[in-house]
Amino acid sequence: MRLLIVGGGGFRVPLVYRALSIGPQAGLIDSVVLYDTDASRLTAIRAVLDAMPFPGPPITLADSLAAALPDVDVVFAATRVGGTEGRVLDERVALKHGLLGQETTGAGGISYALRSIPYMLSLARSLRDLAPQAWLINFTNPAGMVTQALSPVLGHRVIGICDSPIGLIRRSALASGFPLQSGNLSGVDYLGLNHLGWLRGLKHDHVDHLPALLAAPERLASFEEGRLFGAEFLRSLGSLPNEYLFYYYRRTEAIRAIQASAQTRGESIAAAQQQLYPELTGPEAFDRWEAARRAREEGYLAESRVGSTDAGPVAGLEAGSEAATGIGSTANSNSAATGQRDEADLLGGGYEEVALSAMAALLTGKRTELILNLSNAGTITALPNDAVIEVPSSIDATGARPLPVHSQPNLHQLGLMAQLKAVETAVVRAVVEGDRSQAELAFALHPLVGDEQLAATLLRDYEAAFPALGKLWR
């Protein structure tokens, strides 16, 4: 079996390779192909893999997709069109207008999608033509929106993944005493879109463990989402939100924290990359990468933590877990006070675990259950069948299918999902149809923008920052 990683110079590639070498999926893949448009980053990550203290599958570096795609069985794709410099512009344009400057949420997420989708569509078409038997597991952010854009090209052979839902579920299960089993999501009631979901139940032996957890402030304070949103609000909400809902439920606080930082997340990442990647050479490359990885894990969603700083490198295989940690006004823990993450907060497994579990099911036929991004297919009755949603799913050699939901979304959940799905649909139409008015509509409809005149200004500013956007419009 042959795995291609598009974005092979990315910071998280060694996590995938380590899991293929010594994890549960060791031996599943016969060879790994790495492709990246940045040859220097590809060379640096190859040095990290060569310095790992354990053998892994043979590695080939490809200099083109045409050379990389034939004979592959699975493609992992996480690209960042425009690099970290593009991420900085996504953030800064939004912040200039007093809006959230975050790469996947709000104005910055729309800008990122307008750049990501054209490249990913080109990749999908090449995959369809050169390796029609292959599966595409999409990491590229915004993952749900990109997966929706690719579905008309690849159908069920594209699956989107994110590790933040399973991280929330594992932390909640640990805090509540729910007996979560690997590959079995029976009793787990999670529903939403990518970066917009809620854990609504943890039922075992006819007992739902979630209400008792929501009624126990000390247990909520033991993990990141509980600290992030606070016991009183969570009791009123009746569910545990995905960490990214911090940007919706505490928008003012998030914007204020980002504006108060000396650097945006993208700027700190860019600086860290410039320092780290040239150092990834020789026998010490793996140790240097490992130290940087730990630092990066502690820097996610730093705007949600009092006294935190934003640090840590990232590269081509970019889509790492952005797990939030406790916020000072609701937390009573060392992590909230220092801005560092408790070891329990890192519980989640990471993108590599989700991606490799999905790959193993597709290649071996051994069924498992994961939280995946895939077509609705009637799961949420109020949304279109082709709308990509993020829900517990069954996956095997025939592909992935949503599991039946425990109940339909409530008014709040459905309202926010429908509004964001309208935004995603407009972005995809803007790219596929070359319709500039749909791009402007996407900004206007987004609840973190919510103003038609501001939307027009934002689109003009992003076009000025990224001249290639103008080439999309017909």
C-alpha cells in the first residue's frame, strides 16, 4: 500500500510517519511519498524522518503531482496556499476592521478558503484522473468547506477530518466516567459542522453521563472546554461546545486578547518556522523537531488563556489540533494562570491518529467509528443532502457513512449551522462559478462579520492583499 502526503514538508508529517512506524498501523503502508511545493521544507522534514530512532516505511520525495499520484492508495492532503505569510494577512486584514483574526473562523477563514479551494480542486481532479482508486483524506482547512468543494469531483472518496471533536469527547468521558472505547462511538451524541459542533450526550446503559458532568463545576474545571466556557454557561447551554465556539460565545474577549498580543498567531508561527527549519539537519533533527512540537502544542488558541503567549512552528501539513485551554475568568488551574496546557488537555490523539484510523479502515475493511466530515445524506433533516457535516460515522473498505443522530439539532444549533452552511455554500460557488458576488455574500452572511457594507470592504482588502483572488472572477 502506498501513501502520498501532499504538504510533505509540513511540521506534522513526522507524527504520521512515527505512527506508521511504531503505532497500531505499523506495517500497513509499504511506502510513503512526500510532495511539497517548497523543496527546502521537504528536505528538512526528510532529515527529521531519517533521524528518528526507529525504522519506518521507505520514503520517496516527489517533485510533481504527476510523478507522485500514480499507484497511490491513499492521499493525505493539508496545504496552505500562500504559506504563513498568507495566514498573517488573513489575520491582519480582519483585525484592521475590528474583527476576529483567526485562520479558519470568520473573515480570515473565508479568505483562507478562497485560496485553498482552487488548489484542492486541481488536486482532486488530478487524483480522479491519475489514481481513481485512491482515497483522499483531507486535512486542508477550513476542512468542512474544502471537503464540500471536493465532493462533486471525488464523491465518497473524499473524507474530511479534524481531531478537536474526539479530543473533546475523550476529555469529557474521562471527567464524567463514561466508558469510551476506541473505535466505538455508541452513546456519543456529537453533532455539527467542522469547528462548529456540540457534545450533547454520553449515554451508557441507559444513563446519560453528560448532565451530571454539566452540574459539577469541579469536574468541568478538570479539562479545557469546561474551563473555557465555564460551568454556569454550560449548564444553561445543556451541551459541551467544540473549542472553536469560543470565537462565537466570547467574541469580544477573543478579539480583545488577539489585539492585545504583540504578534498574531501567524506572525509568531512564521518567526518560529524561520528559526526552526534551517536547524532540521543531521542526527539532531528529530530531537529539535520534537522539542518544537511540544512548544507548539502549548500555543494553540492562546487568546483563550490569560497570560499566555503565542508560539510554535507549523508548516505544510498544517492542520493541527487547536485545542483551547482554560480561561482566567472561569478556570481555577495552573494552566489558566500560566497560559500553559495541562497534560490532560493534550488528550485527543491528534490529526495523525484520526487520519491513520480512517486509512486503516479503508484499506483493511475493518470497520471503525470516527467523527468525520462527510455528506449529510439525510442525517440532519433540515440541511441539504450534499451539505458536509461533522458527525460520528462508520468507516470501512466501502467508505464512510454518518451514523444515525440521537436527535435533530435544537433551534440554536440548527440556526448557527444553517447560517454557516450558507456561508460555506457561497464560498464554494464563488470559486467554482467564478462569481465575485458570492464571495461578498459569504462575508456578509457570516455571523462574525454580519454587515453587507463591511463585507464589501473586506473583500476589496483581501483582493488587495492577495492579487490572485482577482483571477477567480469571471
